Amino acid sequence: GNSVTQMEGPVTLSEEAFLTINCTYTATGYPSLFWYVQYPGEGLQLLLKATKADDKGSNKGFEATYRKETTSFHLEKGSVQVSDSAVYFCALSDRGAAGNKLTFGGGTRVLVKP
Amino acid sequence: GAGVSQSPSNKVTEKGKDVELRCDPISGHTALYWYRQSLGQGLEFLIYFQGNSAPDKSGLPSDRFSAERTGGSVSTLTIQRTQQEDSAVYLCASSGGLAGGSYEQYFGPGTRLTVT
């Protein structure tokens, strides 16, 4: 079956530091890949997505590249801010399956200190 | 415009009682999903609706869980004879696409269920 593995947190870093959150996946079909973010006290929001190999998703200074050869979709940001403190979820949807249900990784909590 | 709404936002119930959780998707969205977020299991898929039918119920953890959707809009997730392990945040999401696409799912704020 499908699965997503992402690095465990919490990740604590200083403002303006470089952030990487690793994500790898296993899928039977040709998945679309997503990063969702959950800010404190808020609901899940889509951060970025990529639908095919070598696509790069980007939003709010975050980037992730769909790497089929390494089955990875690592999230990066060059200079984090305190407002980036949140829980980040890597997810996939397998377009071969009924519907586009999401399979999520376990989430990575990121804390950015001023 | 209005997003996905869920009610109640919080629900505390006694073990053995039945509960109903409601989801109002974004108007016009044909696909609706229920997920559960718990400390032990992370974010798990429960059930998917396309219109009023549920082609994928594979994530429902037991026959105590059921869901329906009427008029291609509102959905209700029912948990019968609640157990403490049912305590979690229940999330609803909707999207405008059909199977095979990669349409974004928009999530509601969730219902936090606590079974005492």
C-alpha cells in the first residue's frame, strides 16, 4: 500500500536559518505529492504540490521537488521566520485509486525562535 | 467565500454514547472526505464520497463508524457506542474534482471528540 515517511520533530531553529524537512514515499501508482501546514490553532492548509516527476512546487518561500528516482519530496526554505512555526505534513494521493484520498506522513513540528 | 465548516467544534461524550459529526463542504464541491487526526495514529483517511455515494470506505476503523451524504452536500459521520480510542480530531475536506485528478482538498477546522 501507499505510505509516507517524514522526519520526526520537533525541529527547532533560529530565525533566518535554512529549513529542510525530509519526506519519502511508497506508492503503487503515479502519485501527486503535497505539503500541508497546520499553524497553531488552525486547520490544515495546502502549502504546495507537485503532480509529476521533476515538478517543483513552491509557495511562501517554500519549495519541494518531486524526485521519482529517490521517491522523495523534501521541503526547503532558505530563511525561516517565527511565523513559520507550525506542523508540516507530507502527503500523497494516488491517482490510480478511487478518489484522491490523501495518505499523510506523521507530521514534523517546526519551532522558529527569534 | 465560505470554506468547509464542521460542527460541533468540540464534543465531549461518555463512553457508550452515540455521536454525530457534521460537515458542510464548499458549495459545488462534488468530492468529500473524512479523516481522523489522533496522537497515536497521525492523520488517517476514513471515507470518501463522490456525490452521495461512497466508493471508498476502506478507512472506517470498525462497523461502529458510518457516514452518509445527502443532496451532494452535507455529510454526517456517526460513531455508535463510542470508545475512548475514538477520541481524536475529525477532519472533513472537500474538493471539486473527480477521481484521477489532483484537485486540491480544502479542510475544515475539525471536530475535537473526547470520549470520557
